Amino acid sequence: MASAVATITGFWGARRLALPLFVALAVFAMFFGLSPGLADPDWWWHLETGKLILAGGAIPETDPFSWTFQGEPWTLQSWAFQLGLAWLWQLGGEGAVAAATAALLALAWWVAFATADRMIKRPALVVLLSLLLAAGIVGGGAPRPQLISYLAFALLLAAFFHAKYSGRSWPLLSVPVIMIVWVNCHGGFVLGVAAIVALCVLEWAQMVLGRRDGRQLRLCLWLTLTAAASVAATGVNPWGYAHWAYPLYVAQLDLAADIVEWQSIMTSPLRGPWYALGGVLFFVILARARQRPDLVEMLFPAALFVAGLMQARHAPFAGMAMLVFAAPALWRDRAGPAPLPVAARLAGWVIALAGLATPALLVQGPYRPAIEQVMPSDVTAFIAEERPAGRMFNDYAIGGYLIHRLGSDRLVFIDGRADLYGDAFYGAYAATISAAVPPAVHFDGWNIGYAVLRPSHALTKILTMRGWRIAFRGRSHLVLVAPGG
């Protein structure tokens, strides 16, 4: 009997036991405000897009959600993720989506942890280091395509790390396969290509500057082939290599300055100092290493760390890179941890199952009311019932939720698809809602019938002064109806 139990529970060695721990931490982050979770307003339009793909069996080519851009060309760079999201929703609703979100976030961080611990061989130490470097990724717990980028980047690092330090280069064969999935799930695939090219260039530089041996040459040649194959793999998507233009276009949009994830992580009062502390810790580890770090170990994570300081969306990748490349500096030539007793392994299964079940239970319990308090469900119920006449003007932040709750019957003015709307239109919206320009400049020309705004918006005060009637006062938003409406 004991042997059977040991066989069943044997999966949870010391290194694997960290996975359910990370799942539990991801659940905690989502349900206690460190990560947005289901309160993220943008995931709703991703869900509705996936439903359209499921229902129609094809990728939409034009915008179906807004009246301002209805029928305009729309590139779905995350269509595969959106399809999977809709399938999960049909399978298990919000609980399944929340569980999958926690699992993907935890798995990405665990892959980076396991990669580092294969060299350090001190799981407890690496778990502690993981927590200290987790400021970037802890805010990524939302059902959005970035989850795939986190996991894909972690797997790419693992493949490179194995090739560099074990001398066996075959794991690099997985990188082009990873890239095929990545390019169909998120525009962050550009970062993946940049990463593998940067690693290749740095290893060639390392060889030129001194490490001229057969092993280094073999690694450089493998990396060169991997980089070329990865670039080729990015053409495996419905748009081919033209798909490259889209994330590059998004990156140069000026409106990104108003989006939190495109701002510096240092703007966050909690994650900013945490991230800075993790960076200082990493560079102290490098400075105290017995063997001088090479170009990859120094420059690759350092560049990502600086990128995270500039834009929070890069911080998760910086955290994973720092965790992985701290390993060579902390490495000790020692045996791995002793096998865990059966009771500890059984506890691993219990923690894992509880971690995945908790999102489903919390969604049906206290979490749903919390989401309802954040999202304007009362406003959407009023609009669906009272059906105010005319076109809708709405707050950018809740556009995705309005798409989900109101459907095609009530098209939105704007939503989180900033790349679709572009700088000119978003600028007109931002200037209007903040009253930086008079309503006559843009608002009057849009022929709005009713507006969904926060009481704090400057436009709200202006519209009430112009005779707009507050038809409904919700928890977070008002519905204002035009004079005569």
C-alpha cells in the first residue's frame, strides 16, 4: 500500500513541489488585488472575439464591436489565445478562466524557477529568490494574451540555458515551435525573436573576445540556426510575415503613454520598490560571484531590467531573466536535495488541487460581488432594459466590459483595443473626456445620444451644465442622456 501511495505521489520532488506553491501564490495575487484577475476590463473583449471565432469558424477581418470603427480593418494578433479563452469559458465559465489564468502564470514562473534550480540545486533558496524577483510578473494575473508570452519566454530561456550550460544543444530545436504558437497568440513574439537574436549575438561576441573553443563554436552555430528558424517560424500565421508590421505599429503609438502597462513599473507604489530591490539583489549576486559573469549573464538581464524600468510590460521578462541568470553566480557543485517523504509529496498534490479549485470556488463566492463592484454591471443592466436612444459614448476603461454585457445590439464608442483606434482618434477621445477641448470640437460632431461616464470625469460636469439628464446613477458610472432623449 505504501508503495502504491509513493508511486502516486512520487511526481512531487522538491523542485516540482514549488509548482503548486506558485499556483497558490498566483491565486492569492489574483483574488487579493496584486493582479487584476477577472477585474481586468480588457479580457472581456478578448472573450467576445473568441466567441465570434468559435461561432463563425473564421477570424473576423473588420471591427464588429464599435460604431466608430465598424467595418474598418482589424488585425487579430491574438486570435489563437482568444479562441482558447472562449473554449474555456464555454467549458467552465469564469471559474475555468480564473483557474487557467492562475495555472499559466504560475507555470511560467515555475519554468524559470526550475531552470535556475537545475544548477543551484537548492529549491528553498531559489523559491525565496523567485519571490524577491517576482515584482514584474505578479501583476500579470489576468486572462489576457500576455500569459502566453510569459510562458513562451520562460521556455525559450530554459532551452537556451540547457544548451549553454549542459553542452547539449538539442533543446534549441523547440524554440521555432514555441515561436509558431507565440506568433498566433500575442504580439510579444517580437520580444522572443529579439531575445534569441540578442543571445546569439552575445555568444558570438563572447567567442570573439576570448572563449574560443569547440563547445562555444557549436553553441554559436546552433544559436545562429535557431535564430534563423525562429524568424522563419513567425511567418506561420494567417497574415504571414506581414504580421510583423502590426506589433511594430503598436509599439510606436503615442497613446501607449496613457496605458498603465506601457508606463514605468516605478509608478506603482508597491511593485516599483519591489522591482528595484530585486534588481539590486541580482546585481549584488553577480558582483559576488566566484567566477566572473560572461556577456550574456551580465548584459541580457541588465537590458531587460532597464526595459522594465521604462515600461512595466517588460518587467515580467526581466524578472525571469534575472532569476535564471542568477543561477551561474550562485551555483555550487553539490548533490540535489534529498527525496521528500511520502507525506510531503501527498501534500504537494493537495496544494496543487486546492490551488486550481480555489478560483472556481471563489468566483462563485466572494469574488463575483467584488468584480461586480468594480465593473458597471448595474449600468449595463439599465441600458439593456431601458434602451436609451442614439449612439453611445463611453469611458475607455470599461469598453471591453460593455462589449461583453451589451453585445452587438449596443456598439461601443471606444474600448481597450487602442491599436485599432490609433493616436488621432484616441487623442480626440482623451481631450474630450478630460475637457481639454470644448465639446464643440469633437463631441458634438459625434451625434451622441447617451454617455456612460464616471462622476469624476470633467466631461460629466460639462454635459450636465448643457442640459444632459442623469438617467441612471450606478456604483461607479452614470448614464447621461442628451437633451430631449
